[in-house]
Amino acid sequence: MPIGLNTRINLLVKSSYDFLRRQEDAKYELLRMISSLIKKCRQSVKASYAHDFPASRRLLESIQRDIVKVVKTASEKGVHYTWPPIVQAYQEFLEAVFIYWFTSGKEYRLKIEPPPASILYAVSDLIGELKRVMMEHLRRGELKKAEETYWRMVQLYENVSTIALGDAVLPGFKRKIDVNRASVESAYAVLNEELRRKAFLSSMEKYFEQPR
């Protein structure tokens, strides 16, 4: 091998290593920021379920500022905003926003533009979250609220289940849709059983109320 060619290859190896090392350092920093951000998302969800909407809203505002910092840092370090952990950060934030909307009935304005993939992932995750909400309503005997929640699940599922994109664009999305379908079907079975039980108890009450 000519001496000059060997030197050039060595320089290419060194420059590649230096670049990847900088990328590694940058991604470790971003992962630390994203971990903190996701923790806030979960705190916001918890506050929404506790009906502490001012706290949930404050957290959402803080999260939006954190996302702006993450995206800016990523851009400066040469990391694209479609890097999966960044998409996940947007996804967790959007799910927290959706749950805030659902539980508070109040509008919350987004000041950032999430990647399209994160929106679809968040809606898919929301379907599973709504099933848990429905089950909690049933546990409390809130049948009407359980029915309303179920039909929200159905509407969301009908929207996302028609999306036909492969793993090259939406990795794992088809599997998530399969999980969503199973969630909707099992939620229907549970709700239908509860409705039948209520109808039976109601008919029995009417029967025993009749004069003998």
C-alpha cells in the first residue's frame, strides 16, 4: 500500500472516531435531559388524574421549554430531531397533553411542532391509557363515564388503524395498532358484561317491586 494512501486512511479513521465520540458525548447529554423531561411528563399525568390541573399545566409549560432546549442542543451537536429518544420525548409530552385535555376539558395550546411520528405514537398510547380510565370508572360504578370513555377509545382507534405505513417510516407502529385493537375488543367485552349485569339487576328490581 502506498505510504500516502495509508496516511489518508489513518486520517479518515481519526476524523471518524472524533466525530462519533462527539456524537456519543452529545447523546449522553441529551439522554440525561430527556430522562428529566419524561419524569415531568409522568408527574403531569399524575396531576391530571388527581384533578390538580394548575399543577399539570405548569408542568406542561416547563416540559415545552425543556423540549425546546433539547432540540436546540441536538441541532448544535449535529443530532437530528427525529432521533428516536427525541421522538419519544415528544410522544410522552403529547400523551400528557392529551390526558390533560381529556380530564380537564380545557384547551392547551402547543407552542412546539412535534414530529409527525410522535403524534401517532402518542395517540396509540392514549388508547391504552383510556382503557385504564374506563376500568377505573367501572370500579367506581360510573357506568355512563365508562361508556363515554370507551367510545373515545373507538374513535381514536378508527382514526389510527387506517394508517398504512411500514416500519421504515413508523417502526413498531403496526404492532401498536394490533395492541390497540386488542385493548378495544377487551374493553368492549368488559363494558358489555357490565351493561348486561346492570340491565339484569334493574329488571330484577322491577320484578320484586311489583305487588304480590
